Amino acid sequence: MTRRFSFSAALVAVAALAVAGCGKSSKPAEPVSHAVGDTVPYVLVTAGPDGKSVSRDMSVTVASITKGRIVDLGGFSLGSDAKSTPYYVRMTFENTGKQHITSFPQNLGAELNNGEAATHALLGGAFRKCHSPAIKGIAPGRSVTGCAVYLAPPGTRVTAVKGYSKGNALQIWK
């Protein structure tokens, strides 16, 4: 399965919840829970041209987590995921800083009710039920909204979106 996520392959393009931008402390901060719909300040840490860490201020809103139907994905070859249930995660990223943002949090992912990471479906071609616009970044004061498809195996469901902000602060939207 491949899908070109138009606004960077990174809208919420990972199922694994890797830590990006760990900060100075090796001890993770306590998780912070939010409701779906809450806008949360988020510090995106990327490598600058000199290899040093660069922080960018943004906000992330998990607008919705919507259960779909497997027939929605009828035009895609899902292989072993053919019996899964798709979930559409709609998110808004806003640049709250003063510099252009050219990437998105790579460490955001959906979690299943059993605590495991949901599979992020990379679908080839256009998909109307979960669309992301083509962009090259976000200018200061601007935002972009997009959608990612996650698959829940039979007997499970997507219950949260998780990601680490600068300083290992785990952000959880339920």
C-alpha cells in the first residue's frame, strides 16, 4: 500500500511513537491528556542545516477520530489488513512561531484500545474520505488541516492519538 500524503509524508505518518526532540532530561515528563478537539501547544524539533537541533513552535489539534468501514477502502489492495477497520484521524497544525515550518511531527501516531500502535495506512491515489492538501510547509500564523488513515485489526479500535513534544512530554488526545 502506498499513498502520497500530499502535505509531507509526515502528517501523522508513523505508527510507531518514536521520541523526537528529547530535550536535556533523559527522564520522560508525565503524560498530558487532552480531549479530541483540544488545541495543544507543541514544540517541533528538527535538525538544522548545521546538524544542531532547531525548535519550532506550533499547535496541534486532533479534530476527530472517525471510524470508517472497510468497504471505504475497496479500491485499495490491503493484503493482510483486509479485515481491519479504518479510522480517519483529522488534525490541524498551526505555525505559532516566527519561522516557516517545513516538516510535521514525525512522532504522532494512533493507539488501539489494547495499547498497541495502530497501523498507518499509506494508500496510493486520491481518497476522498480522508484528504490531505499538498503543501510545502506552514508560514508563521498559518495552519493546515489534513487526515491520516489508521487500521485497527478485528476486535480492536483506535482510541487515542499520541505524540512527544520537546522535552519528552507525551501528549495524548482521547
